[in-house]
Amino acid sequence: MSDNNPMPSGKNDPNNKKPKMPPMVPKFNFYWIYGIIAVVFLALQFAPHDVAIKTTKTKFFTEMLPSHDIEKIVVINKEKVEIYLKTGSLKNEKYKDLSERNGLFAASEGGPHYFFEISDVGSFETDLAKRQEAFPSNERLIAETATQHNYVGDIISWLFPFVLLIGLWMFVMRRMGGGGAGGGQIFNIGKSRAQLFDKDAHVNTTFKDVAGLDEAKVEVMEIVDFLKNPKKYTTLGGKIPKGALLVGPPGTGKTLLAKAVAGEAGVPFFSLSGSDFVEMFVGVGASRVRDLFKQAKEKAPCIIFIDEIDAVGRARGKNLVQGGNDERENTLNQLLTEMDGFATDLGVIILAATNRPDILDSALLRPGRFDRQISIDRPDLNGRAEIFKVHLKPIKLADGIDPMKLSIQTAGFAGADIANVCNEAALIAARNNKTAVDMQDFQDAIDRIIGGLEKKNKIISPEEKLIIAYHESGHAIAGWFLEGVDPLVKVSIVPRGVAALGYAQYLPKDQYLYTTQQLENMMCMTLGGRVAEDIIFGRISTGAQNDLERITKMAYGMVTIYGMNASIGNVSFYDGNQEYGFTKPYSEKTAEMIDHEVRLIIDACYQKTKVLLNEKRAKLEELAEILLKKEILFQHDLEEILGKRPYDKVEEEIPAVVVEDIVAVEVLPAEETPETPADPILPA
């Protein structure tokens, strides 16, 4: 080894010395004093007070009393007899146990030296007199009586119940305080629980970490600019807005955007949840609101972020239950007052987030309180690609991973869903002992998130498997030859999830408006499984439960919400703000008409689907047979069997991941789960 080579590090390396960590010194806690006092009292109570040696009543009468070794006997509290021996008798061999006992518990020469317990003083004195009848009168012993008080024990017996109750009360109060401001003490329960982020508690999240929310970022970046350069806006006569409300479905990045504001603003940032105001004590919520704004005024300019504000911002007066609702309304009233109470030039801006804007109180949403409502919706194609780029950075990827392809396959996914896909793909690759995450891992992760975990051990009878194959083939045939239906790209009869026996995957488009024909064709596609069972087997199964539920909602939506029925007319009975309560905004006659028209629509779609599948019966049977053999068919397999889809544009084949149908327990696609009251039936 040359001299230039460094010495290998290891145990034999004298320079490889780990720095010694300073000894961990426990911090002083005032409760230690209470603990020491309690230990002292318990030691005094339970420590042995008797220095005398315990003996028996028989030994006293048979050995000690006849030998005249006893100086005197004393009955203590009518239950214990103490024996005092004569000084000359202490050296007797039969009392050697006294000399062997030393230290703190050694008996003094004056005594008492022995003791024993009795149950009745009268019988003991009678026995003592009988035993001494033959003794000379001057040698007879007379039992003396005495009373001793255990003051320490009495004090503890009186104080212990009170100490126990007080300790229990303090424990309950601390638990209800929830560790809030001031250590969760009961006297600080009215303090704000907001977590403060300032220069000492820096937030590392910035706008670079937020992808797919370009329009929302522009809005909140302007709010940050308000605080950094207020004169830029006030010189023209403008006023800094008081609040901004982030509105969007769960998982779209509302809280993440607020964290980015905290990291970019460079001003104190108070963060808390709407539930932090809620407490069982009367007036605590309003007190915490007052304390929050008091702290904010002292730290101005600053930002207050209230996550899930619907916990305290629900519309007042709509809850018929009395009592518990009053405290929440008092908290909301105090919040409204504080938002109106501070001046706009103080530089205090409120950010709030909710995924239920329809239930918020109208006074909270008016201009002057939350001046801006920033909509954060599910990302589009390019937005999903940007989000994938963020979440793929820490993952070791194989060659050929394209965020845009992943974005195409995850239509309707929110930011949280995309993060889950990336994490599941990494876990699947690690489970298979791979050195990098490839495209197949992402496909498996998407299938698992949408359809559930693959049930390899689920045993399905051949008869059931045949029904499932024809059911899914019916969906595939109906969706393949109907216009306006999302293109089918994958069919599977592999069990997934809790009770999912099969599913079909579609590639939804970014579409916001649907015509009557499109909705009817979508209903026909959904009925394809039930119709296929009816045509092939002449009987139906329970596998279409979810299909029927979806088409029923869709048909009622066409009739009662979108005005797509000639008999009912161009009316909408949709109650987004729950203004009608539990009452229907139409008569019983109209309700009968609605039910009748819904059945007519569903029956017409059923017959249309039946005609189509009868025409394509040969393709239906061929597809079902191949599906039974392969269990999973992709787009190119369907094109070989059914030919090119007549209504598709020429485009690159891409496996989609949105579940359209599951036999037994069907799973709705993410795009068909309504998130906003404006469109409760159609895909979002």
C-alpha cells in the first residue's frame, strides 16, 4: 500500500473516533416534588414500625411467664400485647434472637422486646390471672393498657381519596385540553391551538413542489405578493383582500398549496384545523378564535390557514338538534366578527380549505370576508404529467418511464392518487426484487388502486366463471359498437378487491357536456352485462347490482335534473343547497310521472342493448371463450376479435385504468363519482 492511500476506516483506525455525545441530563420537572412527597408518605406508612420481635400467645404463657423473665406487659389499642423483659433475662440463651437482631430494627434494652396479637382483651386478662394463681402476689403481672395513634396513616387515609380525585380530574382535563397551548392545562384551554411557522420553524415546501395547479398558484402567489409588496397595490387605491377560500375535491392539493404559501411568504404562518376550535366546554371555541386573531395581530403581517373550515363554518339554523349546535354557531359568529373586526392594512390574510363549499354559511362567503374562492379541481392531462414528475423524482426508475403516458392512463386521478400510484409501484418492484421500477410495476399499481388487490386464492366455480365472462363480454360488445361511450381497453375476469369478480377498464375523455344520446348509450353499455346473461343463459344473476344502481341514478338525473324528458319538460328539481329539506318540490302526480318516465328510458335502453347483442352474438360468444382462456384481454386483443372500433379516431393504444364495471360488487370509476353539486350524475 502506498503512503498516499488513506487508512481504511474501521475499529483499528486510531483516527476513527466517534465524537462523544454529552450525557443526557434529564430536565427538571416541578412534578418531581410531588412525587418525592408521595414516596415519603408511603414509606412512612408502610415501613415497619415495630422493633420488637413477634412471638405467640402460647410461647408467652408456657415459656416466658413461668420463668419470671417478664418485667411488664402492655396491651396496645386492645389488639396487641407488648412484652418487656427484665434486664437480666436479656442474656438468656432462649432470647438470643434479640441479640442477633441489630441495626435500625434492633430492640432497645428498655423494650418492648416481643409482641403478639390478641382478639379479646377480657379473655386474655382472664387467662393471665389463671396462669398466675400459683405465683406469689408480689410476682404477679397485671396487664397495662395504652393507646397509640398513627398520625401519618390517619393523614394519608384522609388525604389519599382527595389526592386521587384531584389527580384524576387533572388527568381528564389534560386529555380534554388535547395538548394545546400552554401544555394542555385546563386554565389554557381557551388558548389557540394554531401552529406557528416563522423564521425559527421554517417550512421547506415551496411552489416548485406544487404541480398541476398553475391557475391556483397564480392566485395564491398574488396573495404572497400582497404581504411582501403591499404598497404596490395600495398606491392605486386597492385594498388587500382579507381571505381566500381553497375549494376542491379531496386529494387535489389544497393543504399542500397552503404549505407552499407558508414556505414562500416569508411571514409568520398560523396553521390549524377547523376541528381545533371545537370543544365540549361552552365558549372555548369563541375564546380560541379571539386568541388566534390576537396572536395574528401581534405577528402582522402574517397568514392564518384554517384547514377543513366546514367543521365550524356550516350554515347556521339548519340543524334541528338543539344544544350541541349552539357552541359551533357561537364559534362561527366569533370568527365572522373577527374577520370584520381587523383592519385591512394590518396585513393579516386568512386562507381556508374545504371540499364541501355547499354547506358553508353564506355570511362566511360574502365579499369582505373570503373575498376570493380559488377552485382547485382534479388536474388535466398536462397537470397529471407534472405531478408525476414531482413524485417520480425520489424513485429509481427503469428506462422508458414517460410521465405523459402515465398521465394518459390515470384520467380523473387527483394528486394524492398519483402519489399513491408511485408509492405502490415502488413497493411492488421491491416485492419482486427488482433494481428499478419499470412500466409493468406502474400498471400493477394502477390496477390495484382502481380494482383492488388481486385475489389469487379465491376459488370460483366453472359455472360462475362462465357467467362472469359473458357478463364482461356483454359490457365490452355494447361499449365497442356504441357511439359516445368511452373506449374500452381492458377486460378482466381476475377477482380483485373484497368481492370483485371481474371488471372492465375504459379510457375516459376530458368531457364536461353530454348529450341525451351519449347518456342513453352509456346506459346501454352499463346494461350490457345483464342483457348478455339474459340472452345466453335465459336467466339473470346478482352481478348487475351496481350496473342497475348506476343506470337508475343516471335515468333519474336525465328526468329530474337535466330536463331531458319530453313528458316532464324543461324543469330541474335538483336541491344543491338543501333548501327543500325533507320535502319534495313536486306533487305526487309528478312523482308518478317521473317514475314512469325513468322506467320507460331504462326499458328502451335495455331493448336497444338486446338488439345489438343479438346482432353481435357470434362475437359475444367468441369474446367470452377467449376471455375464459386468457382471463385478461387488452385493446389489441379486442381489435383482433371485434375489429377496429367504428367511432374511434386513429390514436396510439394505451392501457387505461378506470374501472367501469365489477361483477358482484361493482366499483365506480373516479370520473363518475360526483364531487360537485353542479353535476351529481354525469362524469366529472
